[in-house]
Amino acid sequence: MGKSGKTKKDETAKWIVRGAVVVILVTLVVLAFLDRSAKTNATTTTTTWLNALQTATDEQKDLFYSDLTQHVSGTPQITGEASRGQVVYSWNGIFRTYATTVTFEGNDPSVVVRIEGPGS
């Protein structure tokens, strides 16, 4: 009987360890998903903006800041001002922050001249 009691305790301990491992793995997967979501939003936004800038350049038109703001994926933090020449959009992931910088023309702060960020 002593032997079977020890076996039952061993089995219980194994299940506790297995449960802990599963919880840790699920937590890591969720955190990785959240970080990937931030990266995807930043990359999608940057790529869309770069395409718009390229199209405007090809057509010899100006790209205005107001044209960009309607194509933002997710909810980034926004720092800087167009009137000061630069605005930075930051998507915060769990492991990293993904930022896209929009630079404006000196004499007209509403005209975009450069975009740098993930996917560029």
C-alpha cells in the first residue's frame, strides 16, 4: 500500500508540473501574439503610407499629413507635431516598440517628405 500511495503522489506531482508548463506556454503564446499585433499594425501603416508617398511623387503631387491620418492601423501613441517638422507613431508591443517617423517639408508643415519605419 505504501508503494501505491507514493505512485499516486508522483502522478499528482507530474500533473501539477504539466499544468504549470501548459500555463507558461499559453502565456508566452498570448504575449507573442500581442507583440506581433503591434508589429503588424506598424508595418501595415508604414507600408500604406510609403505607397501613398510613392504615388504622390510619381504623380508630382504633394502628400499631405491629413491624407495619412485616415490610414492608421491600431492605436499608436503619437508624439511630435507636424508644425515642428516631425511626428512619430509608436505601437507598443510586449517585447518591443515599433515606431514610424513622418518628416515634413520645412516651409509647409503639412507636406510629407519622408516616412521611416517597419517595412520601409
